[in-house]
Amino acid sequence: MKKFNEFKSEVKEEEDYSDEMAYGQLERCIDFATMLRKRYEDGFTFEPWMLSKITKAEDYLNAVYGALDGDDGEIEPTV
């Protein structure tokens, strides 16, 4: 049977890995968004299904940011 400290250590390691993984995924989101914006600036017209995916991605990122931002009474900087 594992002791609490052993379990706590394992959970912390998993959280650290998840944070590192999320950071990498955010970097990829930035890369893809930059590449897509470049195509748009070059005159590419997105198909409706593509626009739907972009809208969904923005909504998901907005939801995460909103959950982190919270209502702590402080004015957060706008992007």
C-alpha cells in the first residue's frame, strides 16, 4: 500500500507533465494561428467548415482563459 507522501509526489509529477504538455500545445496553437493568418493575408478564403473550426478553437481558448481570469475584483489587461 502506498503512503500518502508517495501518492502526493506522483500527482505532483503528473501535474508538472500536464503543464509542460499544455505549454507545448499552446505554442502549437500560436504557430497554427500565425500560419492561418498569413494565408488569410495572402488572399486565401476559408471554407465554411474551416471557419466553424476556427470559431470553436477561439471559443475553447476563451473558456479556459475565462476560467483562469475569474472574478477576483482585479482589472485584467486586455489582449
